[in-house]
Amino acid sequence: MAGVALEKSFDSFARYPALLIMVPAALSSAGALGGILSGRLSSKLLLGVVEPTPVPSREARRDISLVLLLSLPVYLVNALGAELIGDLLGQATPGLGMMISASLLGGAAAMALVVLIAYYAAIVAVRTGLDPDTYGIPVVSSTVDFVGALALVLAISALGIA
Amino acid sequence: MARRVRLPKGLVALFGADVVMVRQSLVALGLNTSTSLVAGAFLGSIASTFEDLPGLLVLVPAAIGLRGNIFGAFGNRISTSIHAGGFRLSVRRDTVLGQNVLGAAILTLGMSLLLAVAAKVIAVGLSLEGSIPLADLVLVSVVGGVLGSIVVMAATLGLAGGAVRYGWDLDNVTAPLVSTLGDVLTLPALFIATGLLGYAVLTPRWGSSPWCWRWSCWWSAGGPSWPTCAASCASRCRSCSWPARSAPWPASPSRRASTRSPATPRC
């Protein structure tokens, strides 16, 4: 579905190829941050440090806050890097300000869903007797692929870039 | 690796006991972001391939994610096994590592196949015009998937070894590094696999003809007729042959289009 979102917006990305440079970084950043959260939560659930409660415990909230803090510099660097590479390769970009806005806006939307999916996928896995190590990261990263692409496409549209 | 990154004192105070996690994660995320941007530059530079092969872009995010899914879970299980004290660095089938290696190999092959089918179904279902045939998508997905997975698996095994030896917490580094490698390697692997398109023996076209007719044509091009086909069917097609490929590697999209196999064999 992420591919379909990109394929349907291909004309927009063709207009500003620097945005296309940002796509893999946006997808993998959301997946990586979700993977860190999922990995930490599943290990702590299995070791009994975090309880599988509907409302995240203090320890789980600490992990969530840390991952959200980590996401800020990551999405900023994504935009700066894509702009820099776009300039170096002589590809059209909508400008640094727009690149940063699109990256941070898309990243914020993606991270909100990443946190929800990572936490509740791990909790549901534990409560249904499944191994959160096995189901956590795949659920997060496959959902995030779609969510990350869609969030970026929506952010680009909302900012009127393409 | 992580010891070289020093955070400002204010951040150390803010993160408290989690400063090691932040340090390890920032190193891994920094690598992830920088290499993903390289993957992005590669994606931008092969945009013409996606124009030439409509529907292939549908496969890309899922193929990239697949590496992260399979080897992220792989690393997570190894990490928990290390934390729980049951890990041994051995690929024998009765060990945690051996079972995970076997599982990852089976998942790579099976999911790459399913991914191609799903991409084709979605492309047709959402009316993406002129999408490439299923056989082409399967070939690109499976070959590209296997090429990428071999390297990612080797790296994940290296990380597991490093975690045991140097005391890294795999929870903090596996997901970013594995998804990094997935990004960087999957796109070139898929691009390399697109070079196999056009060899008719790899992606025979079934078309609307009966399967035995197609199989006997394909079979008779290199040897005896397909034994399960009806005799008349086989004899009709014994003289069929797929056109020989003139160039070993498509140098440009237009050249690739010109060397792609036709919809039907010459009979």
C-alpha cells in the first residue's frame, strides 16, 4: 500500500526529485524508531519489567518519551541530508524550509502512530500468548511503511509543495 | 562503537540512566539516516526504471520493509536469547541461532513470492495501467530478495557476535542497523534483478494459451517435449523457440524494453 501511495503521487515526486530522496529515509527512520521501541518493550515485557496494561506504565512511558525525543534530530537530519544530496546531484528541491517542514510534519504524524502500534502490538502479543519479539517489529515496520509513506505524501500535500 | 559518541552534559543529566541507550541508538540511527539518504539518491537516479517498468514501485517499500521485518525479528529473538542467557554462537539446527537462520531463509523466499503476487493484485486492483507481468515481478522480488537477505543475514549474525563479545544491547542497535542495510541493499538488489528481465527462459509468458502448450514450447526449446502434455500439443510446438537474447545486460530503459521477450514464442 505504501508503494501504491508513492506510485499514485509519482508525478509530484518527479517534479521535485529531492522529495523522492527523502522517502527511504522517512520510511526507515519510522521503522527504526518503532523497532527500537518495540524491541525494548518486548524484552522488558518478557523479563517482567513492563506489565501488559492498556495504559502504558511509567517504565513504558519512559521508553516512549526517549524514542519521541530521538525522532526529532532524526527527521531534521533526513530533511537536511535530502536537501544537500538533491543540491549536489542538481535535482529540483522545494527549498530547505519546505523540506524540513515536510519531514517534521510527516515524521510527527508517523511517530504518533508508531508509538501506538508498537506499544499495543507488543501488549496484544503478550496477552494472546504470542512472542512479542516475533510479532512486534514486523507489525510495526510493515504498518509504518504504509503510514510513513502516507504521512509524507499528506504532509507534502498539506504544505502545498506538489 | 558507542564509546566514541559523547553527549553534552545537559543531555546526560536529562536522560540519566538511559544515556547508554540514547548513545547506542543515536549511533545506529545516524547510520540509518545517512545510508537511507544514499538509498534515496539511488532511488532518484533510477526513477526512469520505474517509469519503464510500471508497477515495480509498488513492490519497493514492501521489499525494503521485508528485510527489516524478517531480520529485525531475527535480531530481537537473538537479543532476548542473549539477555535470558540461552544464546550459543552456533548455527546447528537445535540452537536458537540455527533455527532462526533456517526460519529467515524460508521466510525470505516465501514472502518475496507472496509480495510479488500481492503487488500485482494491488496494481491490477487499483488500475495502475500497464503494470509488468506477474512472472517479471516474481523474478525481481525473489532474486532481489535473496541477494539482499544474504548480506543482511551475515550482518545480523555479525551484530549478534559483536553483542556477545562487546556487550552491546541488540535491542538498541538491531532494528536501525538492519533496516539501514535493508534500505541500502534492497534497492540495488532489485535493480540488479531487473537485469534478468527479458530472458524468456526465466520469465516465460503464459498468455491465454493452454498451460501444456506453453510448457511444451518452453521445454522443446532446450530438449525433449514436456512429457505430460498431449502428443498433438507437443508435436505442434516441438519446433517452437524463444527468441535468443541479443544483449547480456540492459544498459538503458529503452534497450531493456527492446530486449524484453515478446508475449508469445515464435512457432
